[in-house]
Amino acid sequence: QDSSDDIEDVSLFDADDDVSRRSKKSKIRHPVASFFHLFFRVSAIVVYLLCELLTSSFIACMVTIILLLSCDFWAVKNVTGRLLVGLRWWNQVDDDGRSHWVFEARKVSAQGGKTSSEAESRIFWLGLITCPMIWVIFAFSALFSFKVKWLAVVVMGVVLQGANLYGYIRCKVGSRKNLTSMATNYLGKQFLRQTMATEDQAAS
């Protein structure tokens, strides 16, 4: 089952398009899930930045960061994605022994009762997109500063958080072609808004 058949309208690039329903979707209905969606990944980044100040043991820092990254990977993949935005992905093996990746999105009910909260959707995508980008910056920093011992830890952060990012984007847009189309549409809308704003200022 692929997400292209039943995709819920959750916010990714165009969160501002659904203005009419924003007031109805502003509540955080899952505060615990929202907290832990950010807690493990932010904690791993904080420990990475401060570990040399807190302790001289590289092993202790590495184990702590990897544990936090692993907890984050499990929580985001199995809990927060399903609760906050109604998306999930996993791997399954069929009877022939072939492995399949499954990307699903929750169907929107006719009454709209299971639509995601706008606030939760923003929290989910902000944390999901921002933190892997930070780990990529750490990777380049460790590489160029020749901190070889930290490179394995940073690569682990990029791989685990990047896997969740890729999985949920596939759930949201269905395919790389759709992702490209969505990004192009978003940039087009932003350009149109800027052009209209410039024309309004010139007219006034």
C-alpha cells in the first residue's frame, strides 16, 4: 500500500495555505508526544556540543549520544509520526522473502475529525527537518577540523535522523517526483507573493 492513494493534508512546505481551518487546528492534542518528538533529538545535539566541557570521557559521550539518537529514531518512527501527523513507514518481508518499504498516510474522514493539529504538524516537521541539517553541519565541521573520532558519531546522527526524514517525506508526497513538484509549487507561490507585494508598494 503506497501513500499516493490516501494522503492526509498535513503541513510540510505550504502550511500557510489552509488559513480557513487554522483556528480549528491550533491545539496541541498530544503534548507528551510533541515533547518527546523534540526531546531526544535536541538532547543529542546539546550533549554533542557540551560533552567536552562536561566530561573528558569520549566513550561516555559517544554512548550517551547514540542512545539518545536511537531513542529518537524509535519514538519518531513508531509513535510521534502516527500521532502528530498521521503518517507511518516501515519495512516488511513477504512470503517470497522479498523486502518491501511501506509508506502510509492516514485517510481524512468525511467529518474531518482525524485531521492533524496545525501546531503539532509544525512541531513535527520543524524538528524532523532542522535536526538532520544540524547533524550535516556537524559532519562537515568534524571532517574539516580532523576530529576523526567524532565523525562516526556524527554520521550516526545523520543516518538515523535522515532515514526518518526521508521516510516521512515519502509518506507525505508519495514519490520523488511529487516532492520536486511540491517544492517547485512552493517556490512559485512565494515568488508570486513577493511580486504582488512589490507591485502594491509601487502603486501606493
